[in-house]
Amino acid sequence: MKRSIELLPQVSFSILMALSLKPRHGYEIIQQVDTDSMSKIRLGPASLYVTLKKLIDSDLIEEVDIDGNERRRYYQLTDKGWQRLHTEMGYYTNIAEISKSRLVKKWSHS
Amino acid sequence: MNKHQRILKLYAAGLRLYPKGFREAYGEQTLLTARDTLGTASTSIGKLRVGSHLIIDLLLAAVIENVRHAEENMAKPSQKTSGKSALAAALLGAQIVGIVALSYVYPAGTLQVITAPRAIDTPAVVWYLDSVMPSVVFAVILALTFVLLRRASRLSLWSKITWSYGLWLCGAVGYIMFGNAIDSVVSFYAPNGIPGPVGVGLGLGYDQIVVALIFLTGFYLVVQRLVRLLETSRTTVTK
């Protein structure tokens, strides 16, 4: 039986996406999310850490030690986080394909 | 102190709006990231724009985090606390609920426990004091209660609420048994009250309905808490 999952909010999803390249600290995550979303999502530090806390509590990301930088904390995806990102990506890819085919159909008719 | 530092100082002060646990775990990192973000603005107008964005973000996220923190507290199972702090929270929490309810049910000057009967020729100033005194007493007790309840912080929010209701329920029952509020709770007559839409059929006034609702809620919460305590002890035995 297939289990239905609740999709992550856009900000959480964007953070997971930003961490899929490499472990990052707070400000790097903000910059990456800004780039990935073409400046559509502008995260503030407080919103970022409130969301990071939620993701850590959900076991989707974890802190990681990076040599030479003791002051900043870095975060990376956990196995569960990778799995979740994969599931969400599958959903969005499917939605994008359906939307695209419908748009093509509409254009070809008009 | 330049503009940059002033904004960061304001930001650091704003972090106090967050729950203690969050501040301890992420406060420094949040401030560090805010400093980096502010560093991207070079002009005065840019700093002001980024600074205002930071502050708005800080305030909005504080609301979200506090709501989540409260939800987490309520969802927690009852914590084991020392008898002393539990009793303190219970006694003091009961006051808050009791005072708010009593202040609503009895407008200033009508609570007979505080306002003694006076002769007709009593000076006006005494009448005035009589009418003001319940509010003053309520306010003082409420302030003390609030201060002392903060000290019993080892209890979860849920525990504080349930213990408060439990004690208020006991206190209120005692209060009624002494005859001060029998009419407002159990009587089906409302000679001085305005019957509410639900109470019209039963002959109840708004005050009776409010007190009845408080009692019912309190009773429900106490029963729920007792059930939870029983479940906890059963789990411990099984283990």
C-alpha cells in the first residue's frame, strides 16, 4: 500500500535543495536559496534557523564538523533527508511533466 | 557606535523574544548570519533596507517559533517535578484562573467576601473604596501570582494549565460550599442576570453559564490529567 506524505513547505524544500550540493553554514544556505529560486525566496536569518531547527527535529538534516571553522555551524542532509528530497523531486518532476504536456496540448489546439 | 552595530545590537535584543532553548541553540548562529547579511549592504540606504528586512524577519519568525514551542510543550507527557514546585505552580496558577473568572463573574464592588455590608449613612468615600477594593486586591494577587508562577518554570505549560484548573476547581467548590456563590452556579433562577441565548430555556444568566463552563472544563482537564498519571504509573510498572 502506498503511503501519502505531506509535502514540505517551499522554504524547507529549498533548504534541502541548497544542502544537496555540499554541507553549508547559515549564510551560505541563504545565498544558495536565493540563487536557486532566482531571488524569489529571500530567507532572513531568523526564519532560516527556525526552519533549520524544524528540519533537525524531523531528522532531515544534521550538524557536521568542518575543520578550521569552529565558530560557524555547518549542516548536511541525513539519509532520511536525501530520501525525502528524492520523493519530493519525484512529485515535482511528475507535476512539471503533466503541466508541460497540457500546455503543449493547449498550444497545439490554438 | 555606527549604524551597522546599532542594528545588530537591536537584533541581539530582539532574540530575547525567542524561547530560551532556541536562543541557546541557535541564537549565536542567527546573529552571526544576520551580521553577514548586513555586511552585504554598503550604502546607508542599503543598510537601512537590509536592517528593516532583518528586524521584520526576526519578529515574524519569533511568533512562529513561540507558537511551535507552546505546541511542543502541550504535546509533552507530564513531567516529573518536585512536589514543591508542582504545588507552587498549582496554588499560584489556580489564582490566575480564579481571579480572571471571578473578575468576570463579579464586577468590581459586588464580591461580598471583600466588600462588607455598610450602613446607609456610610460616607461616599467608603462606598467608593468598597467598589474599588476587589479590583485592587485582584490586581495585586494577579501580579504576585504571575511573578511566582514564572519561578515554577520546571513544569511544562500543559502541566501548569491543568494544575491551575484543578486547584481552581477545588477552590471554587469550597467557595460555593461557604455559600458565597451558590446562587450563581446551581440556581436555575437569574433574578439579576441577563439570560443568555442558551440560558433562556434553562433560566440561566450569562454569569452562571460562564462559571458552569469553567467548572466543566476544569473537571474535564483534571480527569484527563488523572488518567494520564495512571497511564504513566502503569507504564513504569510494566517496564
